[in-house]
Amino acid sequence: MAKKRRLKKNIRTKSLDTNYNTRVRREFLDADYLHTLDPNSYEYMLYAQFIDEYYGAAISKGADGRIKPGHLHNTRALAKDCYKKNNDRNNDVYGVSKANGKVDDIIPELQKNDGWYVHNEELTEDSLNAEIDAKNSGEDILTKKEFLRFKKKMDKGEATMTPEMLLFYLEYYDIDLDDL
């Protein structure tokens, strides 16, 4: 029979309660079998300690920087990995936006009268990435005034634009070439 590991003395079983955890972490706490375990059992305590350490990065170190005894993640590399993953979850734009309710529906036509709707996470993530890329790149659509100034420079041969972009702006601002 396998030897049981010694657990920490003070295990926070509250870490299994979704209301006790941050909103970013809640989606990872999906143990639907938890109600079948006895709260005083070894498995329950082991799972609580794992959640506390892995998702909460609750690994204590001594003054010398070594991991205190009783942790499941008992090496510096394992502790560092837990800290890194927790930090990554907290800095993930999509995860934080989703947790804070900032992610909008991409396809509002799918919304029903009863409030139920279909949510495509892949499209939502793509939309967020495109929005971030647009803000970071500094490339915006020219205003109509800027486009007309640029078009005059193009006519003089001082500037160039691809034919696709020219057609895009002509259609975007509903400009007929005869009007220019």
C-alpha cells in the first residue's frame, strides 16, 4: 500500500468554495464530485490543499527561501510554476475581462427573448485580440478629410496607396471618383 503524504497542519478548506476565491479562479474550481467526499477525509483535505497551492499560489517559504514542509509543491521549481501560473491567470486579458463581465456578445442576433444566448468563446477571444492589436498598432482608419488630403497628394504623385485601400476608402466614405 502506498505511503500517505503528510499534509500541512492548517489546510484552508475555504479554497474549495467558489465564493471564497477570486472571479478569475472560479472557472477552474469545477469539482462536481466534491459533495460525495467527507469533509474530514484525507482525499478532501488533499484536494483542498492542492487547490490552495496550485490555483491560489499559497505556498509558504521560510526565511532562507526554502519551501516549508507539508506542501504538495515542495520544490522551488514547483512553487515557481504555481506562482507563474497564478500571475499569468491574473494578467490574462481575456480571463479577467470575462470574469469582470466586460466581454460582450459578438453575435447579438443569436440572443433570444428568454435571455438565453449562444456564446462563442473563440470568436470573443479573436475580437479581443483584434481590438488590442488595433490599439497597439496605432493604425486607424483615415478620416474623410485626411483621405481627401491624401488623395490630392496621390494625384500629384507625392503619395501612393494600394488599389484595394483606395477602393475601401471610396466605398467607406461613399465617394464617387467623378465627384473628385
